[in-house]
Amino acid sequence: MLDRTLDSDGLDHASHTAIIEGAGRYLGQSPAFLAIQEYQRDLTRLRRTLHQHPELGFEENFTAELVATELQRYGVDRIERGIGKTGVVASIKGRLPLPAGSDGRTSIGLRADMDALPMKEENEFLHRSRNANRMHACGHDGHTTMLLGAARYLAQTRQFAGTVNLIFQPGEEGYAGAKAMIEDGLFERFPCDAVFAMHNWPGLPAGKIAVRAGPMMAAADRVKIKIEGRGGHGAHPYLAIDPVVVAAHVITAVQSIVSRNVNPLDSVVVSLCSMQAGNPGAMSVIPREVDIEGTVRTFRRETQDMVEERLAGLVESVAAGFGAKATVHYERIYPATVNTPEESAFGAEVARELVGDAHFVPDLDPSMGAEDFSFMLMERPGAYFRVGQGGSDGGCFLHNTRFDFNDNILPLGAALLSRLAERWLKA
């Protein structure tokens, strides 16, 4: 039996009303938004239950059970579990006939991520995490709930022609869950003409929606550098080859790749974030080796190739100059998340319909963060949205120990997903 205990609904009605007022007359005229708004308390309880039970990638057993249970209750047509280990996919068939001479749109995929982060939550509210060192610090609990809200509405109304596939994805936070689902036959088992996803964004006021053609998120690569020198006594460094000194020069030299090899109109981040060397209790021992790890973020494949090549050559050369040896292991984790033009334009139309021009953001800067929805966009056309979480009064930014999802935007996100489906599969 799922634990659905909650302290109270805790809804901030003033803030929720402000979202409607802020978006002018548009949201108030949306049947999808108005219908979903009626069960916001249910969505809030779901979201807070998920927040209380965060799970890491490929461990989302409670989450998958809750999702499947809710989907069954809504009366969707098909539910399959275990796609990509712990993923859940459901489908809803529309009640409208496909029009004669249609443009070929017969299916759509709507995706939400389900996993949490290995963090200790520092919030004090009653729906804080019950799982030690696990936390929904990125809002995936809200994304999952939004897609459940869309599922409930679409299963009730079915005012579309074709099939809506609801993709509840595991392991977004570094586990490449999207790739696992694709390799498990996601798009063969649930054909999708296009796929759409969203992420809450604390940098945008609640009620705003952003989408653009082209890059939305950067590619994320992992870099591991091992520097091998010759250990020795700290009082006699001339008898050693100090890998710590080499590491210091490597860390500095690597920054020149961005400043001297990358077009200033391009965007690249090279961050070496961890260095392990020696023993803090052995102040006079020069270690034999140093391990450095970091990340590279790029948008363009050509730039990514260049950075990988330059990193290897530069690091090895710097080490050789000191008589040391260095090896570089470069691993491409997530590709860049790149929205396709037609689907981005379509998504912009739907967003404007919901919130109006004043609350649609067509030119939000891409983020150097990464997102494994990129794997799905490499297989199918589609678009990735940002939904305003609340900038000034929305609390902490993503991956903060005090982050919490803004429940007031749940109906907006669910309505956006619903309208994407209804408009894509219009009769």
C-alpha cells in the first residue's frame, strides 16, 4: 500500500492566483488548465509524497509503483514497467478519428524524469525527504507529477486523434536513463512522431514558459587525468618528480584551451573540480601520482572534438616538460540538448496560447548544464521547455539542499503537456 500521508494541502492560493493573473486572460480561457486546476490538491499531495520518498537512478521502485498505480486509476489504455530498468511508459488513445489527408502526425511522446540526487536535505517542512542522503533537489518530483496531471486530463477527455505516450524516465542525474530506455526498445514499443519534455527553472518567474530552436543544454563530458611522477622526501624535491607541481601547471594550462582555442562567440566550460594527491598527515612526503577529475561542457560537436584533442595533447606535453607522465581519459556522457526547428516553433505556439506573448520567453539563454533528454532528441524530433519555478520568491536554485518545487505551477506544466498532445494530434 502506498503511503500517501501528508501534513496538509499547504496551498498558497494567493501565489497560484497570481500565476493566472500574471498570464492575463490566457490561462483563464484554457479548458485544459481550468480542468487540471480543479485537482491541484491531488497533484500537490502526489508531488509531496514523491518528495518524501526520493530515489536514485535505476532505484525508483516506490516512484514507479506510485506512477503505475495512478495511471491505472486514471484509466489509461496501456502501461508497461521496467523499460530502461525502472522506467514506466503508458499510452492513451484519442477518441477522434484521424483526418483524411492528415499531415502524418499519429503519435507524440511526453517525457518526465523521476530520479533524485544523493544529497542530504536541509529543509524542515513536513514533506521533507524520509530517505537518508537522498533528495529531490532538481524538481523531478514536480515533473513526474505534471505528467501525471496531464495523463489524468487526457485520459478523461481524449480530445485528440492518435496516441499519446507518457514516458516516465529513470536515471536522468548521470545514469543516462533515456539512453537505457531507447536501448530497451522505447520507440519501437511506443512509436513517437516527436517527443517533448520540460524542466522547472527558478530563474524564470512562475507562469512563464521558455522554448527556443537550437541548443537548450550543453553536452556533458567527464575528464580523468592521472599524473605520474616520482615520489620522494619533501626536503629533497630535486630527487623526486613532484606530480603536485605538475598538476598545478596542468590546471592552469587547461584554461588556455577556452581562452586561446575556442571562438569567443562559441560557449565552452572546462572545469577541473577534484584533485587527489598525497596524505594530509604526511606533510613531508611528495606523492608518486595525482588524480584530477573534471567536466567539459560544449554545444557544438566540432568544439567538443577540438577540446578533447587539445586536452590530451596539452596535458601530456605539460607533464613531459617536468619529466612526468600523464594520461587523459575523456568520456562523453550526455550529448547537447538541441531542439529541432519545427517542433520548437510548434511548442512556442502552444506556450503563447497558454500564457500569452508577455509570459512567453523566446530567447532564454542556453544552459551549460546537461540533460539526457538529448538522447531522445537524437532519435526523434522534439523540444525541451523551461517552465518558470519562481525567481525572486521561488527559493533556492536547482541542486541546493533547501530546494523545493513550487506546487503552484503544477497545473501550468500539466496543461502545457496536455495542449502539446492535443495540438499535435488535432483532428
